[in-house]
Amino acid sequence: MVLDWSGLEKLLQYGAVSLYGGEAVNQLEHALQSAECAERDGASNALITAALLHDVGHLLAGQGDDDVANGIDDQHEQLGVAALKTLFADDVLAPIALHVSAKRYLCAVDPGYFEALSAASRASLVLQGDVMNEVEVERFSRNPHAAAAVALRRWDDEAKVVGKPTPTLTHYLGIAQRVQRVAAGELQ
């Protein structure tokens, strides 16, 4: 499925009634909190957009709370990139594509990272390839989008706070539309 703007907005709104895979927040809250973390940290508009949209693949896959418990990896990062490819360029898509790999990478290089993961994120790690080995760490480190993916991953991990206030979906979709228009050459 490839999304247009209307479909993307409807999908994100649906996230308000879709729990975020074993976490205490719903998909929309998680998306808005991720984007807010990126904005707070002074990220580019493209990276704020990636933070907002990094888990749309879960919504497309119809992720259930028991998917991980049942040994299902929905490969949401790939589904999300495929659905967003007509709207955005690599500066948005690459961090989304790599944010699961970034979790595996951080578990390998940051001794305290695994311990700080939520229980749901630890459980999904095994399904997503587990901790990277040395060869995978080296390969990931050389990727030009690795730093952006790691930043996105850290915001992803932080964005699970029940009741946290954030700017609205309209605010972040406005940023996303500016990013898309820049990528299309309409804005400089």
C-alpha cells in the first residue's frame, strides 16, 4: 500500500485507538511524543517527520498487542518505507528504514542501553535479529544515515509516557508537508 496525504492523516488518526504493541500509550501518542522529542532536540524538519512516521508500518500491518508474544515480527520499518516512498525522500525514509537496526546496534555498543529498554522492546529485539555482531556493527556504522537512525531510536525509546502533552498532529503534518514540498523542489 502506498499512502497519499489523506490516507496518511487517517492512518495516524486511527493510531489514537490502536495500542502501541505492549506499551501503555497508543500509536498516535507514541508518534507525537517521538516527533516532540526530535523537535525539542533541534532536529531537522526531515528528522522530525521521520520521528512522527517511524512506526506507521505497525498501523499498516494491523499490529496486535500479542504479535511479539506470538513470535511475529511485522517488519514495520519496511512496510512504512514502502508506504511513504512517494511522499518523502531518503532524509525521511532512511532513518525510518534503519530504526530497528539502530536498536540492535545500540544494544551492541552501549552497555546500559538494553537494560533501559521497555519489556516490549526487549521482547521484539529477538524477533528483529537480536544484538548486532561485530561485522553488523561495523556495517551499520558506515551507513551515512546511521547517526540519524540512532537519534530516531533514542526518541522512539523515550516516547512512551502516559499523558504527556505534545503539539497536535496538525502541527507535525504541517512540518511533514513542508519537508515533502522541499523534496519535490517546490520550496527551497
